[in-house]
Amino acid sequence: MQQPQVTAPTITTSAAAAAAARRRQLQGSVLAGKMVLVRKALETNLNSGDVVCQLVSSTVGDPDNGNKGMLGQEACVYINSELHPTPYEASTFSIEFIWDMKKQGVPGAVIVKNYCDDEFFLKSITLDNVPGYGTIVFTAESWVYPDVIYDHLPRVFFSNQPYLPNQMPVPLVPYREEELRSLRGDDNPGPYKDHDRVYRYDVYNDLGEPDSGNPRPVLGGSDERPYPRRCRTGRRRTNTDPDSESRNVGFALTKHFYVPRDEVFNDRKKAYFDTNNLKLYVMQKYATFLLHADQLTPLEFDSFADVLSLYDDEGSVNLPGWLNTFLEPLLGVVPFKLLQQVLTPDSEFILKFPMPAVIKEDKTAWQTDEEFVREMLAGTNPVVIRRLGEAEFPPKSKLDTSRYHNHNSRITSAHVEKCLEVEGLTVEQALADGRLFILDHHDSFMPYLLDANHLPDTFVYATRTLLFHRNDGTLQPVAIELSLPRFEAGSTVISSVGEVYTPASEGVDGHIWQLAKAYVTVNDYSWHQLVSHWLNTHAVIEPFAIATHRQLSVAHPIHKLLHPHYRDTMFINALGRQSLINAGGSSENTVFLGKYGLSMTSEVYKNWNFTEQALPEDLIKRGIAKRRSNGELELLIKDYPYAVDGLAIWSAIETWVRDYCAIYYADDAAVQGDAELQAWWKDVREEGHGDLKYQKWWPEMKTLAELVQSCATIIWIASALHAAVNFGQYPYAGYVPNRPSVSRRPMPKPGTDAYRELELHPEKEFLLTITKQDLSISGIALVELLSSHSDDEVYLGQRDSSDWTSDLDAMNAFERFRERLLEVEKSIVAKNDKGSGFKNRTGSVNIPYNLLFPYASGDAEANTGVTGKGIPNSISI
């Protein structure tokens, strides 16, 4: 975890000054510098105490200590109540070391011992005017606990000079190896305490509560249910299932599953997150008490106007008096600035939702066919649509035919030719020209519908949506197929029944078409939350983060390259296991697959391929792009905002990684000879993603090109891909009719009461079909939380410390990376202009596509909240 860089006053206490005077009387040179630290948010001081530091030589070994770097005299800094008065802000203390450069050589590390009563966050220790070397910075960015907690084992921090393992100064090698052994913690099975710094793997065996009669299958560690690994906590096993880990850690808003202390949100972000989480908690626990009582149908929305009343431009939800009393003590704990979102001016709790962007300017534009398909290119889930090949019409199922019969599509030429005739094309011509596309969720959900449709308030179809790429660059929906499973008579084979719907805008046929689009969106919402978002970003990146800490020293250049892209990821994933994807968690309650959702992601993970996560490879696989003879990509949909902006970002990332790696690796042999790098990649393949370790697509990590491509892919997943599928959630799904999370009733059939009701009361029947009122409110609160940027965000092209490296070549390469991103920003602004001719970038709802706007030059505080803009370095929410 990284604390925000701040400017703070230098504090020199009288005790420190006296100590400095005594040291000057000693023989030897004095190296002066400063130590920067941050206290815990709820601590007004550290109860006073000393911080003792010792320099470690990088050039002179101590023969009496195994030739480890020679230690200097202890330097003491007295920490007292003069710490910076504002939480989250840094305090700077002067420090002086007695050090003889001629006899002791060049300082390469510093040992830090905390003799205060509590931990503090050490940002850095800097030596100024070191003879022959200028400034030497020891970057820490780590919580340091009292010495007694570490059993008197010192914390060691290296200078910010990167070294490959075989280039590390010999006197520092033992310290480097000891630090990695400590972080691997292979001799420490747990359970782990807050102060532990152990990075070990475990399976997802803590999602259910077997002792309470609510178990969930273990994900990972088997061929049947493979999964990426998560960080080990070492908690005890449950009483009724020895394969499952217990979950009881206390109240979810104040306690969390273990992750290494440096991976926990910093106090500033935690305050911001907890305030938003409080809103989510209240909505989920008390939603039924908060609903308007004047609706015709209890606990249901009767009209779109009822839905609009949830937002701050239309109204808000007051909490009953007893609940205000219950929540009042929080006023003294949560910073007032952050409580403003849930407070009225007189400090009465009130629940307000900001107006989602999709209805901000036009309350009905979301219902158009143009917006329905535009969001497949520029909305919350723009990563699924694919081109339909010439031999793929009608669309074919890939389900196992021994279990699933008759699942090929029922869409025929007659269904689609009416739309194609406008541009003088037949189906065959459209296929040959690469102008038919599909959003295909049929095979993904069909195997689960027999179970899912027995869950309360659930009736979901497996859907296929056929799309035509028009001459003006936009897409048009031409047919929607809704299918349900059924058992063949006297057999366990599952066949399908279904119907195809085509566009209509008038009368009851128009209402039926709106419902058909809603059923599609329910599929897409669930796939987005479970696969595009959770599995393909959060879950798959955590093993890389764990392996990096276990096998790559903080002094390793690849550690320095990748570390910013893991910021807060392990902690947000732990919070997800605690209250989002767990049994009875927010995801199970709001996504239609319910308790079967995570099992589906395990099936999807069986076909996950790391190399295909690189954007160019993904676009080629989906038939959206093809390579020209010169190697450049050509997009078949030119106005595809996610792909266009994404390729620009990918190019900038890949170039930056290539430039950076070339500084440290002269050739392929250097990659092969890097012991830590090879151990890291082995850890990723055989442990972190161990269930897929035998897949042939894994790069062997024998060439510089493989290293560049792999690191670029990791950075892409952690930054741009996550931004694209995460921060648009509230702008689009914050208005539930636009992206419902579940459907509850079948499509009305002609001649039925439901059909007649749809004709008479289309809005009410639409709302009775999609997510019900209480789950809508809790779902809105959830996506608002997930879509919010914190005010300490560090964006792509930024570092939270200018002292991340002392290598000028690396710093210059990073500055070039930032400049490329600034050019991307200019390009995005120009393309988003309405006069640019790109219709898919804003649409009729007038939402400029900014989800892949890097924000490299921006100020985090100015982009706080739901902005739909900016690419954070890491998966931090």
C-alpha cells in the first residue's frame, strides 16, 4: 500500500537537537538527512518514543558478521506529540548518522527499529549531500510496528537504486535474500496478525459458512473447479467442513480478512471507502424501511417516475428516526467531509443518489435501439461483442452435445433481411463483408438456468443478439433470441425452447421488444459483474501481485515496474470475499445467478488464456480486428470507442515497458539468467495460476520479448481493462431500467392476462419484470461504491512518489510514457467532440467516452467520486 505524497513541515525537537550536538563531538563524518512518516489516523501521537536507524554499507562487508554490509552507529529520532496535527499528512524529522565514507563505504540500506508504542507508516529516509553521491533515498512506503512485535528482527529498507540479483552489491545480498524469505513466510502457516508481512497462496475456501448451513464449493485446487489463488489468511477450518476456512472476523464495517499490512487501504482512502460502504450497508440492511409508502404496488416501482425519485435531482430517501439514532455515533468517527454524501445540513442522515449519466440529459434516450447497442461498444461491458464468421450463420452452440441437444440458434435469414435490405445487402453479403456481429450469452448461461430459475423472483433466458454494422458506423440490433432449457422426455439430455424477436417501436410489439432487450441486458449485467469485472481483472491479477512480493526483491527493476499496479488490489479482493462474492453477499443478492455465480466463473476460468488478455490478441480473437501485412491492427468497427482508445493506451504501455526493460536486460540471455525473475514466473504459473500450469500458451519467459509482453499485459489488466469495465457501472447501471440485474417473469404471450396488462400499463409491467425495488436500491448503492474514485487515486502515468527510482534512464522513459498518455488524452477530447463524426462516442444520451481517458495530468481530488473518467494504476476498488 502506498500513502499519498504530501508536503509537510520539518520538525526538530529539542531532544533531537541535543542528540545531534553530542554526535558531532564524536570522531567521524556526519551524514545529515530526514525521515518522513505518517501516523495512524486515529492516533493523535505515537505516545512518544524513539526510532533507531542504522546505515548498512553496500560496498564494505563486516568479516565478523558473515561479510554482510557493515553497520554504522545507531541514530536516534525522538517521536513526540509534535507530529503533524492532520491525519493522513506526513511529518518530517531531521536525522544525522555518524558515517565514515572512506572506511564504511557507500550506504546501501538502512535498518529501522520502532521503540514507540504504536506503528507508523514510514515513507522514506533521505541522506543529503553524500560525498561523491549527492542524495541517497531509502524508499520505505511501509508500516513499521514496534520492535517487540517483530521479535527484535530489524526492518531493512534498500536505497531506490534498482539491481538485478547478480548486480546487487555483495554486502547487501544477504539482506535481500532474508527479506524475501520473510515475505514468503513458508515456515509460518498462520493464522496471521495485522502486523504480519506474509504473502502465501490459498484457494477460495472462505466464501461459504458451512457451520451455519450455508456452504459454497471450494474454488481452486482441482480440475473440476479451477481458480486463481488468493492471499492466504491462515484462519482455522470450519467445524463441519475441514476443507473450508472460517469467516468470523467481526463486524464487516470495522474488521477485515487478513492481508499483509502494506496492502491495506491507507487511512485516507479507508475513511473515504468506509463512508461509502456505510451508505451501502444501510441500503442493504434497511432498504425495506426506506421505501416510499405511497406506491400502488407495495415494494415495487409503479413507473419510471418512481425510479427517478431515488436521485438527488428528483428527491431522496430519509431514514426513520430510530435509524438516525442508531447511526448517530458514526458522526464522531467518520470525517465530516466524507459524510456530506449521506447528511443533510442539520446532520440528519439522508440517502441520496446522484443522477446517473445515462438519464441526466434525456430521461428516455436509454430506451432507443441505438443506445442499447452503443453500450456494447462504449458502455459498462464493451469486451464481449464479436464478429459472426461466414460459416457461423445461424449461430452455432458449442455446448457438449452428449448433454445438450438442439441448442443451435433459431435466427434465420428471414428474421434479419428486413434490416439489411435498407442498405441493399443479403445475409450472405453482410457475412462476407464482416458486418454481422453477435452478443452471445446463450452457451454461458444455459447450463445454469434449470437451477437459477428455481431461485426466488428469478426467471431468466439465455440470449443471443444479432447486430448489423451500418454504413454510418453504428450498430443496429436485428434479432434477439430468448431460450430456456428443458429435459428431453425420459432423458437427462437438455434441449432448448425459444423464440426470436425483431425490432418494433409501436404498440404492444414495441413493449415486447423493450422487454426482449431487458432480458439481454440481464445476461450482460451478470456476465459483466462475474466475468468481465471480477474474474478477468480482480481474481486473475492477485496471483501476480503475490508472486511479485514473494520472489522479486523491492530492489528488482521489475518489482519497481509492476508494484504500482498492485496497489490496494489484495485488500479490495479480501473485502470482496468478505461481503460481495460470499454466500449471501451483495453479488449473490443482486446478480441473477445467485449462489451459482462463482461456480460459473470457475467454468469460464478453464478457458482463460493469459496471452489473450493483451488487447490486440483479444480483438483478433473476437474478430473485431485483423493484422495487416505490416503487423498493424485494422479495426472492422472503426467507431469502437473501447477498442480505439484501448489500442492507444496499449501502445503507450507496451512502448514504456519495452523501453524500461531494455535498460536492464541487454538480451534474452539476461532474462534467462535472472534467478529472481525465473522464480517469479514459476511461482505465477505453478502456484498462483497453478490449476492451469500445464497450458501450452504460457510464455516460457526465455526472451526479452516475452518479458515485455507479459509485463505489458499485467499492467493493461490492472489499469486500463479494469477502468473500462468498472468506472462506467454507476453512469449506466445506476439507473436500473437501463441495466437490470435480474428478470423475474417470462415474456408475455398473446392472449394472456400478462399480455393485456403490458398493453395497458407498459412501464409498470416492465418494472415488475426486472429487478425488484429493494434489490434495485441496494444494487444502485453497490455500483455507486464500485464506480467511485477516491481522492488519493494514482492514475496511469503517475507515481505516488518521485523517488521511486534513482535511475535517470528509467525516469526519462517514464516521462516519455506520460507524454504519450497526454497525447492520448488530447485525441480522446477531439474524438468526443460532437463535430468529430464519431456517433458511438456519446450517443443520444450524450455521455462522452472517457473511461479510458488516462488522467495522467490530473489532480486526484478534482476527480473524486463517480466521474466516469480516469485510469487508476491498479485495481483498487
